[in-house]
Amino acid sequence: MSDVLPLESGFPAIEDKYARILILGSMPSIKSLEQQQYYAHPRNAFWPIMSALFNLDSHDVYDKRCQFLIDNHLAVWDAIKACQRQGSLDQSIDATSMVANDFELFFQQHPHIEKIVFNGTKAEQVFNRHVLATLNDQQINIMRLRLPSTSPAHAAMTFEQKLAVWQHAIIG
């Protein structure tokens, strides 16, 4: 008899109605789920990249860092609302168990979103496979860019290389 993996659920978005850029991950890591914080793994480059781009103190309390993103018109969410997986890696996600977040509603509530940046390949794949068909023409036409994952598992690029790509996509 095989063990049935629990269905893990992600977090609500970090957002407000004035967000212009949506940063989409795939699904929070085990460390993030334990701490109930986006990108909580100490080796994840997300918060250091945000710190470098916006002069944010990456050691501030989580709520203050989230508010800082909101104040800079950034929203953070995940493509996957819930799934089963063993471990934190995207390739461990059971594709048959994935439930996508409700982006049709999200975009209705966030009419100023002009760009979606995917934090890695899996977020983009899930969005394209499970979300695009649910969107209206205006929502489909929001600019989309895949960025290198900030995950420590994505070691093919240095921090400086990731930072340069993220800076070009977020700041211009």
C-alpha cells in the first residue's frame, strides 16, 4: 500500500489593487510553508534580489518586506493553489494533483497589472497549461516574462547573473 501525500496549499497573494507587476512562483517550499512566508528558505535569492533592486532591508520583519513590495506596486503569488509533492522541488509536484489559483478573478481585482514575471520555468508552465485558457482577451495579452528561478536549486546562474536579469525585467 502506497502512502498518499497530503494536499499542500499555498498562500494568499501579497498584493493590493494598485499592483502593476505580478511575480509568480510555482508553490511555496517546505521551509516557506513551515514559516508561512514567501521565499523563506535562507538560500533563496528572492529577498536579496528585492533588496538589491529597491534598497530593501532583507532582514526586516516579513510584514514590513511585504508592505515594501506593495508600496512599489509589486504583487507576489504562486501559479499553484494546492498540490501533492514529496519535498520542495518543483519536479516533485504531482502534476495530476495540481490546482491552479484563480487568475481570472485576480486580474479582475487588479486591473493595473501590466506584466507577469515567472520566478522559474515551473510557474510559467503551470500558468500556460492551467490558466491561460481561463482568461479573457485583455488578460491573455498581459506581458509575460520567465525569469531565472531564485531557488537555491537553480545553481546554473550566479546571484549576480540572476540579479541582472531580474533588474532588467522589473526595473527596466
